[in-house]
Amino acid sequence: MPHKIVLALHPARRDDIADLVTRRPLPGPGLEQVDPFLFLNHHGPQTYPPNNRGLPFGPHPHRGFETVSFILAGEMAHLDSGGHESVIRAGGVQWMTAGSGLVHAEISPAAFKQQGGALEILQLWVNLPPALKMTAPRYIGLQAQDIPVHETDDGRARLHLISGQYGDTVGPIDSLTGVFMSTLDLKGGGRIHFDGLAGRNVFLYVVDGAVHIEGRDIPRWTLVTLDLAGDHLEIEAAPEARLAFGHADPIGAPVVAHGPFVMNTIPEIQKAIADYNAGKFGNVRL
């Protein structure tokens, strides 16, 4: 089977939110989605001073997709109308299935606002197929120690496996749609190989450092799109790198997005807005 082919590089564009440094590679010019991956915000890296206002993501609704938040540095508190509450620290992940509808808040804990510190977070939106748009909401919060690490290439490649399977390592999250999701730490010259990718879309974002893929140099803050047909992929650090890496079967359904709602038709969006306004998503009190 052939290797994946690099189709294009998509540099993240700067789009700060209040005093939160933010870069967004997806969606971007000429790239609406990498089905089923819809949206990626890269917040930071930055250092907050003492007595800061913290993250600006107070209570807001979602319906029709999943959010995956990677806390690379600092910490983030989560509260939602399903009764879930946690504080996830560096190396941890939050995976929320909004499904039929939730209100949630992603904010900084009081201690972080008082003391300040380093902060870097990725937030990824993953679409749900039509049959699962109205699935029951759920939330899973993982600390760094909850995420298994698969080492390869004499320890120069470390795969932090969130969902899916790599070799004999299985991620702790059972994705509703078979999404493979991980972060990768590669030392200088470190390599990692993936196969079984034919027919699956790859999500690959270089958080820091740089990598080589099929003869192409990929710098930091860049999303890579790859062909659908290829089965194999090898990633090599140059000289070292951190990546968010996943892959999934494309859904192939229409996408109609309006703010925090992602559905398949305009009437479904209108129903989401009406349901939220009617209080059917519940609420969060800070």
C-alpha cells in the first residue's frame, strides 16, 4: 500500500481572544474541514501575570459535535450543565461529547488567576455523524498520568495515546466514531510510523518544533492535509517536535455550522437555537 501524500500546508493565523494569544489553522483559507475534524484553536504559549482574568470562555452552549481540549501547559477548569466538573492540568485532556446539547464553561481556577503562570491549550472540534448528532452528552477528563505512553525508536518517539490503539497500547477514551487521537513528542531525528490509514483522514498539527513528512519540511504552527488513499505515514522530527495527531473515517455528510452549533441542515440549527433559548440545555453557575 502507498504512503500518504502531503497535499498542502496550512499555517495557523493569529486571531487573539481578549488577552489570550490564539492561532487558528482550521478552518482557514481554502480549508473548511478535514472531515470529521472541524476546528482547531491553539491558545498560547504565553505566561499570565499574577492577578489575571484567566481564560475567557464562560458558560456557552454546544450541540452536534465533540470538543477535545489538550492542556499542554497550565491548567483549565471545566463545568457543564450535565453536572461534570474538573480541573485538568498540564499533559491532561478533556473530551466532551456535546451531542444533543450542553452548556459548559472552560475557565482558569482561582489559584491560577491569583498566581499566574504558563498556559498553552489546544481545542479541537470533532464532528458527529447525523445518527449521533443528538446522542446523550458525556464528559471525560484525563490527567497526564491517565494517558498511556507508547515509546518507539529507542525512546526518541513518545506517543501519548488518548483514543484508539497503537501496537499493544490502547487509549482510555472509547470514541463513539472510532477516532484515533494522540499527542506526539519526538526528539531530534526521532521517527514514528503509522499504517492502516487508507480511507481515513489524518489530523496533524505541529505544535512546536518541525517535522519531515514525505520529503516535506513542516514548521511549527502548521496543519498538514494528506491524501485519503495512502495507507502508511512516517513522521520524523527535525530536530525535535510536539504534535497533535489523529485520524478518522470521513463522515461525508453536509455541515451547517452556526456559532456553537454544528448540524446537517438549517432547520436543525434553528431547532438548536430555539432549544437553547428555551433552557433545554440547562445552565452553569460560576
